Amino acid sequence: MKLLLLACSLAAFAAPPVITDLQPRGAQKGRPFTLTIAGTNLAEGAQILSTLPASFTSMVPDKPQMEGRYATFLVEPKSEWEVGVYPVRIKTADGLSNILLLNIGAFPEITEEESSPGGVPNSNDSIEKAQPLPASAITLNGTLRGAERDIYRIQVKAGERRVFEVDARRAGSAVDPVIRVMDASGKQIARSEDAAMLQLDPRLDMTFPTAGYYYVELHDARFSGQAQNFYRLKTGAYAYPTEIFPLGGRRGEEVEVSLGAGKAKTNLKDFKGPQTTVNLVDSPALPLPFAVGTLPETTESASVKTAFPLTINGRLAKAGEIDKYTFDVKPGEDVMFELQARELGTSKIIGILTAWDEKGNRIASAGDQPLPVDVAAVQVSSRTASDPFLSFKVPDGVSKITLSVEDLALRGGAHYAYRLSAFKGAHDLQASIGTAFVNIPAGGTALVNVNVDRRGFLGPLTVKALNLPKGVEMTGGNIPSELPEGAPGRIATRRAMIALTAAQGAELNLSDLSFIAVGEGVERRAKGIGYAINVAGAVTQGVVDRQRALNGAWLGLELPAAMTEAQPASLDLKLEKSEKKEAGYQFLFRWTWSTRNNMQPVPPTVTVDVPNFADLRIINMAVEKGNRRSGTFLVTSTRNTAPALYDIMIRGALMTGTMQQDVYSKALSFEVPALEPEDKNATSASAR
């Protein structure tokens, strides 16, 4: 009986909710529908958080034994729904869930028979077994399970125009879709993979020469297996944006945007996020992202007036075009230029920025060099992962500089627009929160990572919280200086580790926490990622665009936070001793477990995290004799470890029943002193 009671007490912890699927993945605008959310820990009383203007009324589950794995809601419009994607999150008494996206379309919705309940796998994978589609405009919801092809049959009239468009990556799916259209003999007559302005989604706009049956095939470009494997195939005769210019506008202003088939106005007066969206009036196509900036704005022209600071909206209108802008400067001034284009998903530019003096001598360039090897960086991504920026000091004798913008392959056209921002300063930063949301245990600690892209700034940084609720404490947030050999101007991504600890009696309603990265003379607010949807098959080195995780920075969220119940144990860390050794310093740390139940087992080791620490070694980890709830380990430094203030945090994997929980300590700051010159020389000699 005692063992049974113990098992029950250890399994009593209720974890935060997790969403794994939405059914359906979309709905026709203005029409009520039933939404079923699949996942775990979807407890009774779960509340939906969404920007969709609708009421969500909880419905009694059909299968009581599935309680906690499914939650069903009646969704009814409160006001007019716009075509687009909307975040869906669950909140329970045990915390916040992740976000998945719900898609609102303009056409009646149907479902792939294979994906319907009771559907037969691979039942529409050939022309002979193609699922027929109606002749009217529709949105079809389907799934791709690894190495399969979904094929649909459609009957058209001679001269009939049809648009076939797939919403996948833009709608929160990890599928990288390819669409083909074939005639009755199976011959391919059209194909699309990555259509302009649709990121990795395809679109075909075609007029059929003859009447008859045609076949539409969809498959994943890599035939990969994805957890989020849905797609939405729209077909009909409709208008959609064929271009977007400019790519963005200034916060607080109203901007007119050319979308090819028409124009739209977007009001940025009350908008706070880094992006919004624009679309043609009444178009069933998903809206396009639109950047929101803070600098004065202008548009390229023969008479464009340049001055710092400024954002210029331009376009490489034809192949081989190179746009040039001249700025008045003073010798010794620090200036910066930043291109925003490809990262928005609506421009094809792989940009190169080059600065020239009055005599045509090249001063500096960006975007045309290979990525630096940076073993201390958070990640190394593909060279197309971001747009270039350029910073330099104006040389002696130079009073005018010309800044050129070009495409790496000298391409051009309607889809080669850009935003060029120019401002003065020796350096800049960009900070982003690496965690989409956080649940803080009552009386416990949660980990948050903030990544900082150094743009020429090499000094120490501190990440600070701007709006911590009462009863929540922050520790950590330190990033040391770069070593002197760090190349100025390159991007070095560094991680600040932040521990958020809630007092036992603290009350934390849903909050959007904010952080700021601060260095001498510069500070930048950290942007949130909104959501993170993994794409299977990504690699740690040289990640390419189609394999990177999806995120929703456009939501404008920073760090949504909620309180969850207390964990069965807490973990404490303290520095007991530091010693100077021949090759550096040695730090002795002790961990200690405190459990709510004396029978709660604790692990014999902990995981140690010390960001940005060169030559980090964790050695001699051992449990204390006679006390398995405490132990020690050593952290050692070398001459390559920069003298600075570092943060250390530990994590223990605690088993409660059949579930593993990660329990974190607070972040502890410790200082690595500078070595004396003779110590460095001695170490160098011994290394030789």
C-alpha cells in the first residue's frame, strides 16, 4: 500500500498542455465550424487563445476515455474574418501550450478522402486512383506521409483559366510542396515548386487549351516525413498579388502598396510588431508579409535625397542592374548599411552591398564573402539565411561614399525589391528570444535563451528584463566581450542564458515578458519568435532555407509566460571554491536537491551549461558520499578563455512516475580573472 501511495504521489504532477494537431486545419471565412485540438494534457477547462475574431465554446468529448488528448470547440464568428493564418494556443491551469496555425480561406472546404477518418493510405497515389475534384472553386485539405504522391482529377473546358495554389509552409506546415499538372496520358504540362513571393509554396496559373480530364499531383520535394504534414490546395479562377512594392513602411504611417493587379493601403499607425501583412481586396490568396521600420523612408528615384538615417525602398528592375546611392560623410565617421529583402520571403535578392569612395575605390563590401568559421557561435547557417549588413569607418580624405546594391547572380525583375537602411554608428546589435513561450513552475525555475547577433559590437553585454511580474526573479543574462582577434563587422551570434524563478506564492496570469540587450552606447529590444515548428531533416551545419524551423516573428509576440504547478523537487547550485592552476582557473561547484517527498529519487548527475565559455571542460562530477542528493563538479578555464563574468546553470532529469521532468537551478554568475602575462607565456610555451 505504501508503494502504491508513493507511485500516486510521484505521478501527480500535471504537465503543461501540448498541441500536436488541429482538425480541420482551416475553414471557410464566416462559417461556424467544429475545431478539434489533439495533444496532451488538454485538461477540462482548457481555454483557446487566438487572434481569430471568434467565440470558442467547449464541447463535451465524444469519447471520455480520450479526455486530456483531445479538446473540441464550436468556433463562431464575432466579426468578419479575413483570409489568412491565425495562431491557436491552449491555456490551462497547468500553463501554456505551443502554437499551431489555423487557416481561414475564401472557398468551400473539402477533405482528401485518404486523410478522412477511416481513409485508406495511398488510395490516391496514381492516375488510375485519382480523387475527383469539383469544377467549382474549392480548398482541399490533405496530408503527405513521406514518400507518397496525392493525385486529383479535374475536368475543364477549352480555354478555361485555373489557378492551382498550395498553402503549406506559409500556413504552418513542414511540407515543402511540389505541384504538377498532367494531361490524360500522364504527360506533365506544368510544374511549380517555389513560386515567387510564396516562400517554398507553389502556384500555377494556366489556361487549358482543350477540354477534358487533367490530373493534379502533389508531393513533398524531399519525400520527407513530417509531424506537421498538411497542405491546403486552392483551385479556382481568382486574382492574387503578382508583386509587392515597397516591401515595407515606417511605423505610424499609412503606406500605399503596389500588388501588381491592384493597390492596397496599410495603416501602420498603431502597429507594434516588426511585420504586418497586405493583400488584394477580396483575394483568396494568403496575404503577403510587409515590414515595419522606424527610420524615415523614401523610394528610389533619379532625384532621391540621401541622408542619415534613412530607409530606401528600391528594386533591381532588370537583370544586371546595380542601384547606387551617394551619401555625404566625414572622415572617421562610423556608418552602417543594412539590406532587408530575402528574409521577408517576398524578394529573390541574394544581396551584395559595396561602398566606394569618390575615385571609385572599393572601401568595403558584404554579402560576397564566405561565412566565417565561428566555433563559439550558437549556430552556423546557410549563407542565404539572412540579408547582408555593412559597417565601416570612413577613410581619411573621403567626403562622399557611394553605396551599391546588387544581386549575387546579377538577376532582376519585379520580384527583386529591397529595403536599404543607412545610419551612423560604429556597431549595432540584434537580439531575439530563442524560446517561443515559457511556463514557470511555482517555486521553481525555467530557462529562457536570448540570442544576440553582434554587428560590430565586441564589448560585454547584459540582457535585462523590462517587465517582470511581482514574485518572479531573473538571474543570468551576461555575455562576455569578444576576444581581440574577433573580426570587426562580422556577425557573431552569442547566447544569453536567463533563469526565471517564481516565488512559491507568486501569481502570474498570462504575461508577455520583454527583454533588452544592453552594451556601452547601444541597446536593442529582443524580438520574439511567436512559434517554432520543426522541419524534419535539418542539419546542424549549413542549414538551408527549406530545412530551417518555421517561426512566427510576424505575430509581434515577445515571450508569453504563465505559471504552472510546483515541481516535486528543486535544484540549488553554489560556487564553493576557485583556484588558479598552471593553465588557467578551476572552479568547484556543488549541486543540492530539495524534494517535496523524501521518497522521490534524484539523478546521480546533472547537466551543466556555461554559454560563450571557450575551452569549457566539466570534470570530476561525483555524488557526495553518504548524501545522494548532493554532489560536486569542476569547471576549468584555459588561456583561451576570456577574462569575464560568466553564467552557469544546471539541469537535472527527474523521473515522476513514467514522466521525465527537467528541473533547473537559478543561473549563477562567476568571474574568470585575467591571467598574468607570465602565466600566458608559460602556457604558450608548454603548448608548443
